[in-house]
Amino acid sequence: MQLRKLATNFHYTQVECALITTALNSLAYELRAAKDKLDAAVEDAERSSSRWAPMAR
């Protein structure tokens, strides 16, 4: 009886870990996309500011 309960608990733990892994992978994917977008915006802003920066005399 205890072994069966242990097996059930272990299976539950495996399922929960898989769900957490999936959620974290999804979050990482979304954060990576947001970071790529931010990096592109920063790069664009840097290019724009260098174009409009006053020239040194």
C-alpha cells in the first residue's frame, strides 16, 4: 500500500515538474522575443541619435 502511494506521489511530482518546465520554456520564449524587439529598438535609436548628433568643430 505504501509503495503504491509513493508511486502515485512520484507520478504527480513528475507531471507537475513537466508543467513547470513547459511554463518556464514558454516564458523564456516570450522574454527572448521581447528582448530581441528591445535590442532592435535600442540599435535603431542609437543609429538615429548618431545621425542627428551635432558635429564637433
